[in-house]
Amino acid sequence: MAVKLTTDELQKTLPGITVNERLTNWLWFTLKAKGIQAYLGDIGSLGCRPLMAKEINKTPGLARHIEEISRDLLIPEKNLQWITNDKRQNLFLMRELSKKSPITHITQSTSLTGRDLTIATIDIWEIGISIKTDIINLKKLEWETHSSIDHIYKWFDDDEKSQKLALAWEIISRKFPNIAYLKNEPREKYDLLILLDSPDLSRPEKKLLIDSIKKRWSQNKYRAKQNGKNQYNFILSDRAISRLDKLAKKHEIKRTEVLEILLKMESENGAYIPKHLNRLGDL
């Protein structure tokens, strides 16, 4: 819920900073981390603001301390504008942030989701603001690099998407069981992207995986077309091969199509084979 910037009790308590929605979320976590046991309301709600103001006013000097540490911890908004509410992006960032900063039980138990949770996790991270800014700028570049190969998934964007995703799941489950373990079969391409965002897969491995899925798809399609057909290997004379090639070229059809037409016509009419049974050597 967006918090309107009104001159309420919390803003009066902290006159040195602008207590917007982002700072309200950070302050809720900060007070909890400082051991305040009082009920502070639901994070992000208008109801939590007067409750937090009340607790801050109980402790002399706490308001000034909060204003000071907010300047030390909250990086400029311009460095966070690239973070959206995209679920996949936030999963990526939370996973990356967990490598640098332990995500406390507070953030794990909050009702915040998406961008709000990611920003709050960044804000409560207690490192110098310049170092934090550099890290977040680096994560931006890493996300752009990470998502730059998304074009390899465009193959799934057609009317056969469901069948292609089912095949992808079959191959992933067999080749990378650690990635598929306890995961649901992707029903949308977006779900597949999230699944393959696993840190266990490198960029080259993803490309090879998608290529193998495409190859299997083509093989399955070919086999389906060959249903009702069998392969036979037999030897033809050079003269017969030459005739076959000339007929195929003349009518612009395949060799197999020439043979099928001739066999069909002979089967229906029986006009040629009986006449030439005694002259096979001349053929």
C-alpha cells in the first residue's frame, strides 16, 4: 500500500528525513532489529506509522539516531530504479544478495513481496553506503548480462508451446534432476525461464540445453511423419539409378516418390512386370 506523504506523527517525529513508503518499510525492520517488542502494525500500512512514532518517542535520542543511520544505509533512489516487480528479476536479486548479506528471519517472515521486499533487503543491509551502491550497480550489470540470452527461448513462442514445454521438462528432468527436484512442470515460457535461472546452469549450458530440446523436437516430428513407413536397403544397378535420377529431376520430385508412383501404378495395372520377367538381364 502506498503511503501518502502527510505531516503525520511519524513525519513530525523524524523531521530530518522524508518518511516515504520505502523509509517506512526500512524503519519497521530497523525497530524490530533493535529489539522493540511492541506491536508495530502491519508493515507498509498507514496504521503502522503512528505506532512506530509512539515507540520512537519513548526513547530519547532514538529519532536522531534513526535519521543518521538512514543516511548511512539508504542508497539513492536513482540506483534502484532499474529494479521492477518482475518476479524472475527479484528471485535473481534475492539469490544474489543472499551470497553477500544474510537475509534475516525478519525479511523472510514479512508480508512484503516483489520489489518492496528486495528493496527492504538492500536497505537493512548494514554496510557502508558507497560499498552498497557499488554492489547494487554491479548487480544491475549482472542482471542485464544474465537476461541478455533470453532470445534463445523465443522458439517456445508459438501454438505448440505446451508440447514444447512438456518436452523441455522431460529433458531437463533427465539431464538436470537437481534443477527439476521439487519443482513443478513449467506451463508457461516464463516459468521455464525461472527454472533455468538456476545457478547450477551456465550460459553455454543453457544454450546447449535449448539446442538439444530443439533437436529432439525435430526428430520427434520427423518420426511422426514417417509413421507407416519402413526403411529398406537394397542395391540398384547403375543404369536403374540413372533412370531414377532422371525421372526425379524431370518431374521435380524425390526418388522415393518416383518409386512409390511406379509401384502403385504397377500394383493397380500390372502392365509391365509380367512382360519383362524373362528379360531381367536386359534391364
